[in-house]
Amino acid sequence: MAEILLSEVEKYYLVMGQDVRVDGRSRSDYRQGDIDLNAVTNSHGSIRARLGETDVIVATKVDLGTPDPDRPDRGTIKFLVDCSPTASPDFEGRGGDELAEKICRILSIAYDKSGTIDLKNLCITPKKYCYVIDVDILVLQCGGNLIDVISMAVKLCLGICELPRVTGLRYDLGQGVPVFSTDEFEFDYLDVKNSPVVVTLPRVGRYFVVDASLEEESCSKGKLAFGVTPDGCVTSIDKLGRGCYQVKSIQAATAMASTVGANVNNTINMRIDSLRELKLRADPKPLSMPMDI
Amino acid sequence: MYSAMEYGYGMRKRPVEEVTFYRQNKKGKPLKISREKYLRTDICCGVNGCKKCIATDRSLCRLEIAPAINSKKFDFKHFILPDAGFIIRQTDVLDDLDNVILLQSVMEEVYKRNVTKYKRIRNGVKTKSWTYFLNEHSKDTFVNRKPNETTDERNTREFVQCYKYFTEHLASFGIKVIIFSDNPAFREEVEKIHGGDVLLASAEEYVLTMTDKFKDLMDRLCLIPYNEDEAVKKYQDFTYPPHFDSNLLQAGIKSGKYYQGAFRSFNFFEGFVRIEDDASAANAKSGPRKQKDDLAYNEILLQGLENVNRACEGDIVVIEVLPEDKWSIPSGMVTVDAIEKESPLVADKVVLENVETDVDVQEHEDRLEEEEIFAAVAESVKNVGEKKRQRTGRVIGIIRRKWLPICGMIRKSLKEGTSFHYFFPDNKKMPKVRIETRNVDRFEGQKIVAQIDQWPISSRFPVGHYIKILGPAGTIETETSAILHEHGIPHDPFSKAVEACLPQMPWTIDPSEYAKRKDFRDIIVCSVDPPGCTDIDDALHCRRLDDGMYEVGVHIADVSYFVQPNNALDDEAAKRGTTVYLADRRIDMIPPLISSNLASLHSGTDKLVFSCIWTMTPSADILDTKFYKGIMNSKSAMTYAEAQARLNSKTTGDPITDSLRGLSTLAQILKKKRFDNGALMLSASEVNEEGEIEDDCEESHSLVEEFMLLANCSVAKFTLETFREFSLLRRHPIPPPANFEPLQLAAKAHGIKIVVDEGSKALNESLERQPAELKSILRVLTTRCMTQALYCCSGTTPPDEYPHFGLAAKLYTHFTSPIRRYADLMVHRLLAIAIEVDRPNPRILDSQRMHGIAENINLRHRMAQYASRASYNIHKSKTLKGKNEEEHTGFVLFVKRNALQVFVPRYAMEGFIFFPKDMQYNYNEKDGEITIGSTKFRSLDRLTIGLSLEEEKDRVVFRLLKPEVAGLSDKPASSTK
């Protein structure tokens, strides 16, 4: 994880703060952010999300694949995170790999829970063909709360990912290869309403804070990452970093994540709806929209 | 790519649109492709003299600013804006119309639906006063797709946008635009989008109101109703089973339930499809012994109109194999064309009066013909037994049509006042075609070209339209152009673009060439060719070296110097593939300036050559082979007879004669070696009355032949060593033993033995052993049993298929006639790169491209042969004109069910002696014999045949004179008159 050097005085100031944080937010406030549309034109749905200083690009590509033999009636979603050295000097060389792997794992676990995304919708012909959605995540700037931003961007992106409709099966190449529509407007969206966003709560001093800035992160020993659905249900908990927690404080954090997460997730759902609406609008489209959490 | 000015232009803010679409790659992955499109404001409307447009090249603006008014209904100045359906349906009409605006989007649609027509129209743009408008790039006409709009809707909107643009743009010239479309739905849609007030016309509407000058166009209209249901209603005399849906067909083919293949017809209601399936593949592996069975198994018979189900010769069809109890055998009949044979109904007036329409007459005739076939089949099934029955199938779908223009004649309908008439193709494999014309009388006795448009499910015969009149039937001129048409031989004069590639006259060899090339000018080189030959492409020399060895050189005209790869001349030559020799003319592959003048090796001038030089021992063993680009000066261009005279003369000391003698001695040795190796001596048709091959100049002929063969072999070996992947070779596949069956039957009947399955040497020796009177005709028959030699690219052919069977050569190619064969030209280029006098060219060193070239020249070569044979046949028949019946010796080549196929060596002519329908005869299929009364006919039997010309039909009649058989030897009715 990207670290910055802080002096003891600075740390003290951060840790001792009450419900007012360094930049003036309360403990459950998010920073300002916005979403750039269509960041990668040749992908099936992509956005660039910025929250505070954190900046990521997420792009989805739809591919044709074979279902997992264990789950022959389901498609797959694959995550790939690339931490660019521009984001932080720590990521140079293979420096970002560990973090990237960790983020991938958190996302995979969050999306693997039943009830988040129905992977059966991604199956075309059982045992033979299914959609494989490759979600490529590029971290451009690491300004704190990276995992949350990525999870939001991933949810947005999956929400606007266009799955070309299957128009028939073709037999000249193999056993019934699906033929996709070549029409720009003949596609289906995935239902991502219930899929989670991640809320990471580092403990700064005595309190957990949401959307920690890089400075706040460097004052905390460890953090808890929760997957939260729009109705406030916590789907996963992960502990990142060092440190240990009392059961009581975990309960407090879970309650906090549940409320904040539900709020964030609903906002994201609203954004997905407006992005989908934009697709059908003929007049000049706006290039970006505020995140407004 | 872009000039600086254009860059400057681009830097100003240019309108950009984003175009997005999906594609699926080969692995099935859906790709989203999104492109920015820079719309241009400098695309010209195409009107010659339009000041409003910026035009980069004024010569491309061909629309006339004052177009002629040719229509009575549309009596104002107008341009024509056709839609894709119109272009495809009415190509022949469109060809003669001026001031046509072809939209890029429309042409792309045409390309998707019919590539041939696209190419034809695209070529038209180069010469006619048409314009090709890039509407998808123009700011004024670009239309991006709206969300929730179908592609069709967008295309129509785009079309209307173009119509609007042109109408507004041309308003100041007083020119209107008329949308041409036969599709009622499209017309409605256009009116809806534009909001009424659109100038629309269908082909019929427009052409029928045109001035008399365009009367011809009326007959070229395709008048099939656009709507399929209406088309079904219009022609109703038969019901074919419907074709299956293409998805179902694909699935069926994949699962092995159905088969796909090219339909090859015997006649229009019988044919076969050669398929590859697991069963036949497995059989093929099990050894050569079963090959005969495989062949039968591979070919699926289709019999009867309903089973053939509207397939025509060459179409790619999907077939289903019928249950075994419906299997049949090929009828083995030779159909006599209905136009030639006296129609039983025309002769029988009583029946005719009862017949309502012409279609009924036709149907009746066909039914008779069909019944005859099936009766014959039923009889054969009985005779040969159940075992020989072949897999039989039916057509359930047609993947791709191969409807090329066909030549033939129109027979006027017997019904008064109808506009439907029948077109009888010359090619007996094609069905008759319904032609709708209001003016049938002008086709009386004319040979015409017609095009099939469609075959509605309810119509017994396909529907088509006439394209052009070739001329009165029977004249040499007409028949020759019919032959050229029929075989698809490009015979138009060379285009301007091609002529632009020719060297400037007067032309002399560039001085730099003398330095680059090896100098052979001091060597005594001479050429030997048939008399009157103007395109001399080979010359020879031979001289004794000091060490007792011989230096022999073959010098071939260096055509590749004049025909540089990748220009219009090269493209044209590649397209033509070969020079076509007809009886009275020659259709050149390359313009005569090169073929007969610059490249041709006339004597006495310096010529550029590509030479193959060997050092040989006196016993004709090659010590060394070298290739050079050189310059030579032929000392003498001789005919075969002149060369023979020199060889026969006793004079000595003459350098040319000495050179010839040296060559001749070596050639004799080479020839002997070649035959010892197992080369076949084949004979096409040069057999005299006694059945012997005659050749007065044998020695001089074989002299040239041997060295040409040797040069070809040497070049083949050398190029293949250098270029494993993309050498051009000529291979001759070993004929499967089944091919020799007619020969075996004939041999058996005459009590002789021919060894066919032990290679060419054994075959040749067994032919050599036969009695003299049979030898030559046996060779003719053997030649017939051979497979065709083919060009191939070494990279796309398995190495064990390289050998040339007939010549018993492991490697062979064509190097010696670049003036008249494109293959040789390619080999020259390869060789030039191989000996490093030319730089490697990626367009030549490309196995896929080479494969394509080989395929094309194979086709061209075959077509040229057919055309040439057909042309000679016409000319031979002309020599019989106005003469009494001539008596000649002939031979039975094959015994058919209802005819004898005979061969007359005197004219090298082939024909049939048909048995009258009421004649009693016994056809023994197993032994290939026919017994009529007490006379037995077998293959290779010697006959005396009377040849005469049937004046009205211009057809050579073969009549059996000896042995005399009642019914066959009667005087024909026409000559007794």
C-alpha cells in the first residue's frame, strides 16, 4: 500500500481529531468525485472514476468462453488490477502486484456471493459457451480509499457493460458457436442492482472513518473492508493491514459500514440508471457526471 | 498518404462523428469497434461543370450538366439514383442508362449481395457518365444511426438524405433526381421519411416510356415481380419442394446429416454431387483396390426435376441422401436437345390443338423425355441388378448460384399473343429459360445471350432476360462469339490502362541492358516453329566445346521484362491466363505489340531472352545447368519443314545445319531416355485414315519438343530447390484405375490386354505391343481416360502429388512459352529472383497468391481448350457445307445407351450415331456392347461413316454406312428431298 511520510505532530493532529477531519469532513463523509464516461471506446462499457485524489479507469470486455466444469450453467467475471507506477512510486517494477492481487481477491469474493450477480444470466449454452466478462482495472492515482473507489467503479462499469445479444448458433466453426448481434443497440445489461460495493474502514485514533485520505490511512494500523449491498446487508468482511480489533469495535464498524454502504450503493445504482439513459440519448452526450455520494 | 494541404485542411476543426459497431472475430469473441469518422466537405457531386463543389480530379466528374431527356413520362432533365435491389435486378438495363449516381452505401450493399454484379458496375463507373458518390464520408450526407433505429431504417434515412442533398444541390442546374427502385416497400418507406413529393420510378415504368432509341432495353428488363408471393402466382406450372432455411442447412451439414457440394449435371434433370464424408474418406484410406467403389460412393446421384429441385450446373447445393429403396443408377443416356429433335407434338397437329398454352407443350415434351429416362433406368436396374445402385439424393437448399450469362436461341411460343417464350441454351446442361419479351420476332434465327434471374418455386423453368444478340445463328462470327461467351474468355480489346503500360514505339533495347545481361549474340541461335507463327517464344543453340562436351542453350523470350508485376498489363494477363487459339483467330494474352513484335524472337535483331544453358556429354547426360538473362540475335527463324530439310540435306559446314544436327542427335537420345523412363506417348487426334499417326517432320518436331521438356524440368527442379513454398509446378495426377474402365472394356472386347495399374511405363509398353491397326486409336482412347494436368503451387500441394504422370517427370513446370501462358511468366519471375537478377517481390513470393494464380490459370487453360475444340469443330463442319455425303473411316469410342460415340480421324471429329426410338436393340452395360439384330458394336470397332451437313440446323450428321444396319444406315430425310 502506498504510504506517505507524516511527522509525529501531523499524526497526533489526525488521531486526536473529533468528528471533524483534517479536510473538514465528518467521519462518514465522502470526498467529491466524478465519473468520466466512455473512457475506453473499444470496450463494452468503461468509466474513469475519481474520488478525491484517487483516480482509476475500469473497462469491461465481453468474451466468449467455456463455463467452469464445476459450474456448467454459469458465466464468469474475471478481475485484473494493474497498479500503474504513476499512481505511486511504490508500484514500480513488481511493487504493485501484491496490492493488485489483494484487490482482485476482495472483488472476486464480493462478486462470488450468490445474490449479488446472477451468473446464470451469463451462460449461453450450458457446458459449452458462456459470456466471460473481463474487468480491467487501472489505478492511475492512489489518493486513499483505493479499494472502495475501485469497487464503485467496477459496479458502475458492470452496470453499463453491454452484452451483445446472441442471435443464433453457427455450425461452420464448431458445435454451435454463438453468433452475436453486430448491431450497436442490440445488447443486454447485467442486473447489478444487488451487487456490493466495498466500504473500507480504517481506524484512525479511536474511530473508524470512511473514505480515508492517504494521510489518514498512514495513521492507521489496519482496516476492515466490508462488502455491502444496497439494502445494507454485509456480504463480506476482510481485515487488511496489521492490528487487532475487539469484537465490540468490529460490531460498531459493521453497523457503520452497513449504513454508509447502503447509501453509497444506492447512489451508484442511481448513477447506473442515468448512464444507461444516456446511452439512448441521441443529442450530444455529457463527457462526465459528478459522483455525489 | 495525405498531402500537406490536406493536413492543413484537417487541422481546421473538422466535423467528427463516432461510429460504433460490433464484430465477431474468428474465435467467436465479440469485439466492439468504435471509430471516429472525419467528415469531408470536399466531396464532389460528380457533375461535370459544377462550380459549387471542390473537385480534386475533374476528369472523374462525368455526370452531364445537360442530360438528354430519353423518357416520355419523365420529360425533364434528371439524374438516376438507383437502390441496391435495382442495381442487382436490372444490371443489364442500368448498363445502358446515363447519368447514374451510385452511392457508396448502396454499392456496399450490392457487394454484399452479389460480387460479380458489383465488379461489373464498378467497372462501368470508369468509362460511363456515372458517378460514384462517397456519401458516407460527406458532411452533407452522413447519417449516424439513432438509438433504437434498425440498420435498415438508418440506410433508408441515409438514402433519403442523399436524395435531398442532390435535389437541392442540382436545383440550380434545373436537374431533378429520380429514385429508381423496384421494391414497393422501399418506395413506401422513402416517401414516409421524406414526407411525400419524391420522384420515384420502377424499371418497368421508366423503360417502357423511353424513346424508340432504347427499344432494346425493354427486352432486357427483369420482369419478375419483386414480391415472392406474386412471383409464385405469375408462374404456375410446377411445384418444387421448398428449400430449407439456411440455419437448418448449416446445422445439418455440420452434424453430417446433409452434404454440401457443387452440382454437376448430365442434363437439366439429372446430375450428381461429389461429396466428401466420413464413409468415403474411410474407404479411400483402405487402399487403391476399392477405389472404384469409392468413386461411386462419393458421387451422389440426383435424378428427376423434383430431386434436382432447381439446381443448375455449378451451383453449390445442399443435399440429403434418400432412403436406400429410392436409390437409382445414372441413366447413361445422351440427351438429344429438344430444339434439334423433331418435337413429337409439333409433328402431331391433333395433339397440339388440344394443348392450351406453350407451357403445356413444353411440359409435355419434358415429361416424355423424363419418362424415357426413368423407363431406361428401371430397365437398367433390372439388368445390372440391385447391387450397382448408387446413392441417390435430393437437393434441399442452394448455397450459391452460379448463374453466368448463357448463349442460346429463343424459340417463339406456339401460343398466339403471349409474351413468354423459351430460351434454349447451347449448353445442354442448363435448363430452358423463360424469357418475357414483347418483340420476339427480332430474335428469330438469332443467337442471343441471356441471363437467369430467378427460379420461382412454382415455375418449371427458371425465369430470365435477354442481354444481347450475338448475330444470326450459324455464321462463323456469331458462333465464335458464342463460344467465347460460353467459356467466359475475356476477348475485349485491350483497355487504355493496359495500353498505357506498353513501351513507347519506336523501342530499342535500353543500352544498360547490354551491360547487365549475358551476351549470346555471337552464338548461332535459331528458332523452329510452325509456318506463319508470329509469336516465337523459343530459340535453340548447340555447339561443341573444346573438351568434347556439348553446350546446349534454350532461349526463351524475356516477356517478364515487358510485363512488370502489379500493373494493369499484368492484371489483364493474369486474368486472361493464356492465349486462346481458335480456328480462325487468336485471342492474345498480352497485346500483340509485345507478343508478336518486341518479345517475339524474330531473326536478325537483338532480343532479350531468358536462357537455360546446359553442358552435356555426347550421350546427353547433363553435367551442368545455368540460367541467364541474356541478349541474343537469332540467325534463322525456320519452319519445321525447313528445319527437316536441313536435317535431311547432305551439306556440311553450314553452322546452322550443324547446330541443328547436334541438337537432333541429342534429342533422339533424350527421347529414348524419356520413354525408357516411362513417359507416355499420347495422341490427341492426329491419326490418319489408316489409324496411324502421320508426321513428316517428326525429327524437327521432337528436336524442339525434347529440349523444351528438358528446360521445363530443369527450371522446375531449380525453382523448387530455391523456393519450397511458392514455386509454380505443373503436375499430372495418376489417373485412378476407374478412369481406364472404358479402355479395359474395349480391350477385353478385342481380346487384348492393357496394363493400367502398374504405372505409366507398363501402360506405354502394353500399348506398344498392340497390333498396328489398333495402336493409334487405342492411344486416342487412352488419352481420353487421362486426368488433366494441372498447375499447382508447391506450398499448397503435398509433395507426393508433384510428379507429372504423362511425362514420367518427378518435377515439371512451364517455362518455355511466356508469350502465350501466364504460368510461364510467373515461372520466369520466380527464376529471375532465384538467380538473383531481380529483387524479391512479396507479391510473387506468396504461396496463397500463387495458389490463386494456379487455380485461375487451370480454369482459363481448360476453358481455352474447350473453346478451341468447339471452334475447330465449327470450322470443320463448314468444310462439309454444300458437299455431298463424304465417306470416312471411323471408330467407336464409347457405347452409350442410346447412341454410339464415334470418332472420325480424317477430321478429328467426334459425334453420335443415335438409335431411333422404335429400334430394337440390346444394350449390355456390363460388357459395354450393343447388339442390333446380328451386328454387335463394341468400343474401338472400325466403321465406315458418312458425314454430311444438315443445312438448316448447321449440324454435322454421322451416318453409319458399314456395317449396314437398317434404321441407322438409311438415307437421312433431308438429303432425299
